[in-house]
Amino acid sequence: MRAIAIQKPGGPEVLTVVERPLPEPSRGEVRVRVRATAVNRADLLQRMGAYPAPPDAPPDVPGLEIAGEVDAVGPDVRRLAIGDRVFGLVGGGGYAEAVVAHERALARIPERLTFEQAAAVPEAFITAHDAIVGQAGLAGGESLLVHAVGSGVGTAAVQLGRALGAFVIGTARTAEKLERARPLGLDAGVVAEGGRFADAVRKIAEPAVVLELVGGGYLAEDLRCLRTLGRIVLVGLLAGRRHEVDLDLVLTRRARILGTVLRSRPLEEKLAVMRVFEEQVVPLLARGKLEPVIDTVMSLDQAAAAHERMASNEGFGKIVLRV
């Protein structure tokens, strides 16, 4: 099968088309003929040697989410059958024509979604839903602050906030991205100039939950605008891993700061998150209450260009690779 491999740590040019043996499913696993995958920040970090794959994933083939058809099943597989259209998260190896995954790590694709649309769903919607609902317990009537609303996770979180009945505030680097997010359910937007947004956000509402996708100095600003008993869920560190914060605000606002990752969780935890996604999010996708947002679709051979596109921060939504 064809796959995209990282020849050595470096820029997008180190991504190369290679031939690899077709993987075989073991107990409880299925093999998926991948029809589409999508690009994530973790893929860029892995390419640069800063985010190694977990032990159960190919060390040099990136790709955390896939959509395709089951074409082989291992022993004791009960939920899925050959021919089922499925999507889900994998530890790595998604940039390939086939991948094996535990059957409980996959869900059936709603009929209304194409493979390209389905590939834009798992990482964005599972991450956003697990963070704002599973970790922070967002409830209807509360205010949600979503940073980087033009990102895949950002566009998913805005829609999930609307579906839950929350008042959704978003930040972005440009007013254009805020306008594009309004049809998704964004109630108010703030351009984060120089990483500053707290004063502008507080004039709108004091958020109960903050989905922190940027990190760095954003955390200090989050605390400045957070309401009492508010929750900050830290998912991304694009702006850096370290920054000074006012701990007095953590105390006086009785704030909770939660960190979360998906890729490095134990298998059983990942499977539990997937079941919640299948029960609570997939039905909304099937009814058209949630929509995957796609920035662009490229071929697998264009993986390097897709990484360049993501690194530019100019996109809105997911970058999908057709396999």
C-alpha cells in the first residue's frame, strides 16, 4: 500500500510517498481501506521530531484520523463488518491507504456525509466535545469562550456550544475568521490583537468555560475574564508552554484549570471517549445539526503542501487529504 512517511525530522519536504506492507488486523481489530484523512497540528510536530508516535502506531507515518471502509476483520470482531463505512481516531498511520484499529475506536459514518466530510470530523469534534462537555461540564445557558475559532477544533466547539444552548464568544487573529464563524453559532467575536482579549470579552460576558487552544499568554488573559467558578480547558500550546499567571485570580475566582490530551491516553480511555462521541455527537451529525468545516481537500501526494497550508494559519476549518 502507499503511505506518506517522515524520512527524517524537518520541514514539509521530508514527507515522502513510500510502499508499505498491508497491515493485518489482530483480535478485536479491523482493517480500514482509508478513503480520506485530515491534517492536525500533531502531525506537524511529529514531522519535526517533537511529538513521537505512541508505541502501538507506526513511528514515521503521521495521521490521527481516518474515514473509509472496513475491508478485513480480525478474530472476535462483533460490532463491524466488511463494507461498513467508518471513521475515527488512530494513534498514527492515517496517511496511508490502509490502517488497522480496534473496532470500538471507530463509528459508522452517517449516510449524509462523504468520506472527505467524515475525515474532517473525529479529531475536531471528539477533542472539542471531550474538552467542553466531558472535562469542563458546559451546560446550557452558560457562556463559552473559544479561541482560534477558525481551527478545526474551534469550528467544532462553536457548533457544539450552540447545540448545547451556550452563549458562544470566539477569538481569532482576523475579523474575517470571526465573520465566517458566525453562521456556525458564534454569538460574539473578539480580534485578539497582540494576544490581548480579556477586556473586550468581559464587556460581552464573563465566560464560564474557556476552550484554550493557544496557550502561552492566553492563559493569563483567560483568568482575567473568567467568571467565578469558571473552568479553563487547556488543549493547545501554539503560543508557548510557559507564561506567568496571576495565582490570586485562580484563588479568588475559584477557577479550575484542566489539561487534556487524547493521543497518549490508555486505550480503554480512548474507547470510552469514542463511545460518548458515538452516542452524543454522531446523531447530531446525522441530523445535520453539526457540520464538518473543510478548508481545502488535497490528494495524499500533496501532504507536504497540506502541512504548509496548516503552518500558514490562513485556513478556516480542516485540511483533508483524499487517499
